[in-house]
Amino acid sequence: MDGNPKSGKKPHKEETRLVHGGRRPSEQYGFINIPPYRGSTILYANAADCLAMRNRFTYGRRGNPTMEALQDLWTELEGAAGTVVCPSGGSAVSTGFLAALKAGDHVLVTDSTYRPTRNFCNNFLTRMNIETTYYDPMIGGGIAELIRPNTRLIHMESPGSQTFEVQDVPAIVAAAKARGVTTSIDNTWATPLLFRPMDFGVDIVINAATKYPVGHSDVLIGLVSANEKLLPDLQLAHGELCLYVSSDDIYLTLRGLRTMKLRLREQGANALKIARHLATHKQVKKVIHPALPGSPGHEIFKRDFKGSSGLFAIELDARSDAEVIAFLDNLALFGMGYSWGGYESLAVPFDCTSFRTATAYNPDGRGIRLNIGLEDPDDIIADLENGFAAMAKAKG
């Protein structure tokens, strides 16, 4: 049976789409998984077809069956008109921005955005004479007051990077549509399984597929989807930037997607159990998890999201670097490294005080971002307790 099975009745559920989407066994001699198609040159049947570039695929960088399978599956999950594949999550952000912006434009970006996005705006876009204004992620419909005549894009990230503010996407989209402004969102934390921005009217949706779609910390890849209106601009920007992703990396992404819902469900449950445990811990000043009351935008999260993923933050009751280092160095199950969404747990310190501009970051303690993996949650909790014990000794 080929992918995207059609019964003539109601659409299949996400689990079924993830298993069957993008697969065409009848075109691969019955093999279940599409192979990595590698190549630059694609041969044409005759001179007329070559001159007209009349072929299903025209040149290796422009696409191949492996890339098409990923694009088809992800487009279906997003409810989009189409998707482009980028070499990383960061390049997915820049491609989405460049699809919507030109010299002289103004862009509104949430103050809780992924820091490489901020760097792209402050450095590259500035050189293009594109001005960026950062806004309070909790502004909601009040963003209408920040829209200028030359505002062309409002970029969201919900929950926000590191501090996990959940934005009122419907209110922001409504304000944007009233003024003809394009909207984009970095939806990496939720994926379309937990929050589908297209259903709320967002024009461009960005995902660092490095995280949950791949799920095994061994591929860098980004996905950008757009609605029918913005898709031509997105495809033009992607093509003119000459972006390409290895078919081997795309193959691994497709393989990861087949189990993404199961992993996301398990990691989300593990993270929530651990977050609740830490919320009552005497050595934790604060737990920032969208599914917990008191986290910024919690009521919006309950209204709009189908569930939570495995990433959240805590603020330790620690005042010195020595305490934080002792905590981290005595974790056996947590790796220390950047990125997240893989099957293993990770812990990294963070501090937003130096670069937030629209909002002030005033933590009660020392920030640690936790990616909860697929380990047994009781083992993870016991490991964290070892870290807390070492932190207490360092406090003296």
C-alpha cells in the first residue's frame, strides 16, 4: 500500500499519517522506505524536454524523490500548501524571513525568540536596511499599536526560547490580518502534533526538524511551510539561496518522523512528571513549563495546545557559579550540549538578562534548561537529586 491512503471517508489520524505519509512502495519495487536519492544530474528523455526543463525533477538541488517524500508528509501534517527543506533550523528561520521581507521593511519579532534569530535580525537584516522591533511576547492583540506602514512581518515563537512564554497567536494574527501584515512562527517546541499554526491563520511556519522530527541528535535540518499565498515567495527565496540538504539526512528525518508521535507523547509525559516534582523542590526557585499554572501564558496554552513536549526550564536556588557547576557536573544521565528534542536528556545553563530588550529578564535563581528524554522518569529524578546534593555541598 502506498502512502497517504485514501478511504473516501474522514481523513486519517496523525499516527496513521506519520506511518504512511510520503511513502510510495509501488515506485520502489515494493520496498517500504524510500531510499536516499543522491545526485546532481538528472537525465532527460530527449532534447526538447531538456530545453524546456520538462521533467518531474530537473536538477539535484531542486529536488528528488527523497526530498519530495519529506515535503509531502510535512505539508500534510502542517495543513500547508507546501514546504521547503533547509540545512538547519537557523537557515529555516532566515529563509522564512527573506521570503517575506525586502529592503526598507520593518519586522516585529518576539523578545523571547531563539537567539540566532535575534542575531540574524540584528546583523544581516540591518545590513539589508530592514529594521527590527522586539515586542513583549505577552502583548497579544496590543501588537496592533506597534505596526507601522512599512511593517511586513510579525514573527512569533510560542512557547518562547528559554523562558517559554505562550503567545496569544489568534490575537496577533487578527491584528496582522487587519493591516495586511504577514505572520510567521517558530513552532519547533510543539510541532504540528501539539499546535498547528496554520489552523490559526499563520502564514509561514518554521520548524527546526533537528529536534523532534529527527529525534536522535544526528541530523541538522529545517522545514518551512507556507499557505497558498506565501508559498511562491517561499519557494523563490529557497531556490535563489541555493539551499540543499543531503538525501541521507532527509532519509533519517523521514525515519524519525515515523515514531515522532510516540516519542513526543512519552517525552512530554516524562517532562511533566519531572516538572511537577521540581515545582515543590526546596532547591528550585521556579519551574517554567507551559502546562503548569503560573507559567506565562498557561491559560492560552490550555486553550490552544493539544499537549506539551519535553523541554522546559527551572531556576535553581543558587547564587554562585560553583553551585551551578556542582549541580551540572554531578548529573550522570543528563548530557551538557546544545540543541534538544533527542531521545537523551540534556541540561544547559542560560541567562537572558544581557540581550532582552523589550522585556526585562529578572530571574529568581540560576536558569537551567532541561530536555527530558526517554529515560525512566524516576531514574531522571534520582539523577537530579544527585545534582541537588552536590549543589548543597557547594553552597557550604
